[in-house]
Amino acid sequence: MLGAQLRRLRESCGISRERAAEALRATHSKISRLELGRSSFKQRDVADLLTLYGVTAEQDRAAMLDLARRASTPGWWHRYGDILPSWFESYVGLESAASIIRSYEMQFVHGLMQTRDYARAVVLIANSDKSGDEIERRVQLRMQRQEMLTQPDAPRLWAVLDEAALHRAPGAPGVLRGQVEHLLELTTLPNVTLQIIPFRVGPHPAAGGPFTILRFAEPDLPDIVYLEQLNSSLYLDKRNDVSEYTHIMDQLCVQADGVAATRRLLTEIRAGL
């Protein structure tokens, strides 16, 4: 966000990256990294750039310098760095900054909507050789991610879930029932929308697998499509890629049951567990 704002200020003044670099006694590649959010920010560098771009109002400067301090502060998830793969650590940071999270899942309930027991059962599938303490830390990381859904500035979560995930129970028999009850509770939150794609719909356009689209409040930041693989992930932010996935997500939302029908289906599934 800070990098995008600095780029907008520079371009509005007609200043080149080379000239901005001279003000910092650096190279133009450093300016590029700063504007892309790929380099840490020093208060002095930001202050010098603001002066160069003609930002003199104390309130505006203070807001930007505060953003620089926040950008340099490690996120809460960094304490889990020893168990958090680098490719997923990036996602957690982006997720925590997003204003809208749209997701499609086909095998498991989205991590932001899992109960503790369900999360533990899912974590154990790929980490059965890990210690009990590490398993619990992985579960706690997932639980802590969910806290943002009930914060005052909570993002909007719009999740589409394949019905198959609600018939594939991880762990003990009671785990899935508790998860379905939790989903019913989540649908009462004003910022959470859940739609289920029932079996009766048949094939749908997301046959390629699950994906998440992250949107940010800052208008200069592009939407990001997150694709998770077995031991890596892919981040897409090119306009054509994002547009294609957004179109698929819109199609899924049309084919899926509406909110009321989703609640009825969840109630029916719970009754059969």
C-alpha cells in the first residue's frame, strides 16, 4: 500500500525513478523495489521522497510515515515462522490486509471457516509425523487467522464450497457435524457469505481446483489470485489472469445455492450426521 502511494505521488509530479533515486542516493532499482513493496522502508527515505514529491502538510506526512512504520513491523504470523512455509507466509500477510476475500474450495472447508477440531484433523493429514506441540501450533495459527472476521474492520468473506467437502469427514465422526454447525453460525455474520454448490448442479467451470481472490481497499493495489499446490503456491496479479478467475468465481456464485438454500442444505446434512 505504501509503495503504491509513493508511486502515485511520484508519477503525479512527473518525476522519474532515476531522479527519485538521486534524492535517496540510491539506484532506480531500489525505487522500483520500494514501489512494488519488495523492500523494507526507512523513515528517512520516505521523508525524503515526500519532500521531493511536494508533500508538506504535516497531517499527510504523518500518515505516510505511520504507514512506513507499520510496513516495517513484523506481522503477528512471523512468530510462526519456523512452521510456516515461505510461500504460505506471503498469503497470510496478504489475507490479513485484504478487504474482500473470495474463495472456492472443493475438498476442505476454507481455513477461515474451520473449527479447531476440523483444523486439527486436516493438519494431521499431511503432518502425521510431526510432534503434538507442532500440530497444535499449526492449528493455533489457523485459529488466529480467523480472528479478523470478528474485528471492527473485518474483511468481507465470500466463500463457495463444493458439497463434496461436506461429505468427506476428516478425523472422528463428530468432527464434521461440529464443522457444519459452525458454518451455520458463521452465516449469521454480516460480513460472511457462504454458498454451496450442490451435487445436483453437475460439472461447473472451476474443475481445475480451489482458488482464492484477494481484493484490497487501496485502489492502486491489484487483485491477487492465490493458487495453492502440494508444496508451493502461485500468485497471479496480471489483469487478464485475475479477470478470468473473477469470471469463473461469478459463474460459481450463480450456479451455487443462494444463502437461504445453503442454510437449508447445511441443516439437512447436519441431520444426517
